[in-house]
Amino acid sequence: MTKRKQQIRGHIPTYELYGEDDPAGSRFWVHCETIPARSALHHWEIGLHRHERYFQILLVTGGSGDAIFEGSIARFEPNSIVTVPPAVGHGFRFSPDIDGYVFTFLASRLPVRPGEPSALGQFLSAPSITRLAPQDPDSHLILSHLLRVAAEWQGRLTGRTVLMETGLAAALALAARLAAQDRIETEETDDNDRRVEAFSSLLHREVRNQRPASFYADALGITPTHLNRVLRAKTGLGTQQLVARRLIEEAQRELLFTPGSIKEIAFRLGFSDPAYFSRFFSRQTSMTPASWRAQEQARLGSRAERR
């Protein structure tokens, strides 16, 4: 992958979908379209921009182009995927024969958040171009998963949300594996790296069960004090802080994308006392759950209601 430095000047605009001036935002969790559908309208060039809370995957199946990632330019050709985390300035120059899909979806729907202490979290935290080798089984699976997501988006059949969310997650997990393959073959991950990755996986699965720190330490075969020390060394945060941060992310997702009451959401998140849930949420965000929900819904708005 060829890279060269480029000077970035001026303000980088923020969009949810490129070129759409909609300050109130669009209430969607995923959007899919072909690469030519939008790039053709802009003479095959997508100017530098960023997405505040959306992760983006470009599946390139034909043509070629350059990806501009703030200070660098990288070439891509078929078959490959381009991954762009939220808040990263990026743009594209496409050849007129470009083909493939663009998937834009909420980063909160990822199984692991960008920057979390795991191989996948680190992969998701920086823009990347991953080549899909023709004879590689994982590359073939990535291509199959993303083509299925595109088909589900277009078909709009029952169960499409689950299939799309699973397909996107699987494609990214496999891409992270491919990206790290050379490093994994030449370097050994130390015990603490493995412990942090195992903790992240456990936390994703158990966060709604309100497990104590001792549960995670026992599962990893170390003491709670040792686990806390390892996590602080690797992430800067202790066990309870990481658990609380992830629980807040789950709460915000529930508040924004489900119609349940605060009490119902509290129970789904493992809180037996809704009042305690409200106090916990307020301590972490400086807002009550109801106030946060109202603010975010007003900010996002509803495209359907305005049309």
C-alpha cells in the first residue's frame, strides 16, 4: 500500500451521509449504497469529511482509487475493503469504473468499540485498507459476508437487522485477523495482552449481568488486584471504570434505539432498582437518562418525519 503525506488545510465538514446538509441528522443505524451511486454525482471524487459517530466500510470489487486519510494517501484496488472509524477525516478519488458498496453504520453497533484493548479494538481505531487475496479463505468469507449484508439491505426481509449486524461484525473481525497476520506470525502476544483481550470479550458478553470484578479475575485465573493492575497498565483505566464505561454505552444504545421506559431499560441492563440506574447514569454522564434521551433524539431527529 503506497502512502505519501498530504497537507490538510481548512475545516473538515462532518456528515452522516456525504454531501447531505442535514444538521439535525438522520435516525438510522445502517445505510448501504453502491460506491458509484454517490461518487458519480461528485465526478468520482469525495472530498475530505468525517462522520461523528458512524463507522464506514467500503467494499471495492471493481476499479481502483486513492483513499485520503487526513495526512496520508493510500491506493486501493479490487478486491479490498477500506475501513474508516468515526471522527477520522477521509476522502476518496475513484476511477470511473469503480464498483462495490459503502456501508455506513453506528459504531455503537460494533461488537468491540474502536480503541478497546483487543486486537479487533485496535484495528477498528485507525483507518485501514485490507486486501482480499483470491485464494485466502478468510478473504472469501469477508467478501461473502459484505455481499450478503448488501443483499439484506436491498431485500428488506424479516430478520435483516440481525443478519446485517452479524455480517458486518464478522467481516471486521476477519479483516482484523488478516491485518494482524504478519505481525502475529513474527511476534508473540504477551500474557497481559491476552488477558486484556479475554477481559474485553467477557465484558461484551456479561456486561448486562452486572458481574463483580472478582468474576472477571476468576475467569482469567488471576486476583482482582492483579487484573486491575494489568488493565490500568494497558488501558489507563481500572476494572470498574471499564465495566462502567461499557454499561453506559449499552444504556445509551437502549435509550436511543428502543422505545422502552427508563424502568424497563434499567431491568434489561441488570439493575434491580431503576432509581439506582438513574443515579449511576447521572454520575457517569452528568445527565439523567430521560434528559440524555430527549437531547439525543432531538439532535438526531427523524428524516422520515421531515419528508
